[in-house]
Amino acid sequence: MVAGLSGFTLVRNAVRLDYPIVPAIRSLLEVCDEVVVNVGRSDDDTRGLVTGIGDPRVRVLDTEWDFSRGSEVLAIETQRALDACRGRWGLYIQADEVLHQDGAASIARAVAECEADARVEGLLVNYLHFYGGFDTIATSRRWYRREVRCVRLGAGVRSYRDAQGFRVGPERRRVAARPTDAVMFHYGWATSAEATHQKHEAAKAIYSWAESRARIERAQARGDLEWVPLLRPFTGEHPRAAREWIAGRAHRARGRIGPRDFRLDYLRTYLSDWIERATGHRLFEYRNYRVV
């Protein structure tokens, strides 16, 4: 446990969308003094799911989300949770993510090391993106490989755009961040076809402009997840907080990826991957941060 470290997240319709929100929160409780959960008004018993954890460190904010703001609503509601944190640092997790327990220990060490260094505004975690099951990861450059997930509170850090990352101050400059060995397991595209369909339906309310809505509808019509290049097998261990949740879903998540469909423009993807594996550098990588 790290004194002064708050966890925060947001969630809505976790039952219908089959989010691992309970494992997500439990993974933060490995290291946090408190976990603030912004629970949007839901069509299911998401609130009961969260309060059923039964840990006094979990603090629920009951909220109503304004979807007329489009994808900005995610940043607004993430910020609401961040602002309610009482610690000196805030550890953020999304509802479909679980922090590996070794990562919790890595975050704890990094917070202690950076506490006195005011240059450090955030900490980076690494990502594994599961796709079409719990034994396959997506590794191409369209999937971010690291992101700021722990931020110094009171330093002007704010949730940005659709809440994937953070920026600092009114000028929205990139967060000055330090890498860690922490690994976040992202399960958003790993579960059943029905859960994926429901997530697409929910996405229409958030990404409502015509081009995005058309893309979502094409994905729904396809049914299976689209095959993408650079899918790789995962042979490691899932976070202990997620293992029971995974055990109840693994049989429904298999075999959901459509047929291989190689296109000429994928050559750039493979070339970029070859360069990254040879040099450790991802060309033209989008970053919400700068490393200090």
C-alpha cells in the first residue's frame, strides 16, 4: 500500500457490456489507499457490482453522463473521478483494464522514487491488448504500447479528449512522464460476440458523427472481429485479480476473429514492426507524454 495514492475509474453498464470492473478495482486495491469509482446511471446493476466488492476503500460517485458532449463525456467524467481523489498521486484504470500485481509493485516503487522530483508529472504503464480471446494479443502500431496511467495530483493534469490519456494546464501540453515496468492488461476486445455487439451499440452514443457511426455499423454487420496483422499468441499469466473473471468467459471468447485478409497496405505495418523489433523505436508514434 502506498500512502497518498488514490485509484480512480469510471464505468457505466458494466454488466451489459461485460466489463471486468471488479477485477479492475481489485487490481488497484493492491496498491491504493482508496479507489474512486464514477458510476454513471446504468440500465443494469453496475452500482451493485461495484459496491459488492465490500471494501471500505472503494468510494462511489453517482453521476449522470451527458452524451450530447460526444466522446468528450469520457474525459469529463474521468476528470470528475480524478478531482474527487484525496491522495497526492492518482492511478487511473479504465473499466476494461486490469493492472498486473507485479505492475502494482512497480507503480509503488516509482511513486516513492519520484515523489520529491517535481519534474515528474506522470508514470507510464505498458499495455497488452487482448483480441478475440484471452490467448491472443494485438501488437501492431494501431494499438498503443504505453500510456500515462499514474499522475501527480494538483499539478494541473487533466483528462484529455476521449480519456485515453492526459494533458497539463490550459495549453494542454504533454505530460512529463517516467517509464515503469507496470503492465496493464486490456480486455476490451477479448470477450464474447454479444458483449462486443453491445459495446458497438454503446459506442454509437459516444462517437455519433456520421463517419464513426458508419464504421461501427460495418463492424456490427461483419459479426466476427476483423483479422488484423501482427496478432501474436499470449503464453504468460493473467493478473490474479482477473483469473476468476476470465475462467467464466474463456470458452465464449474463442474463435471470434474473421479470416485472414491480407492487403497491400499491410506491408507498411510489417515494415514498421520489423524496425521496432530491431531498434526498439516505433516510428511516428502518437504520444500524450514526453519522457523525463
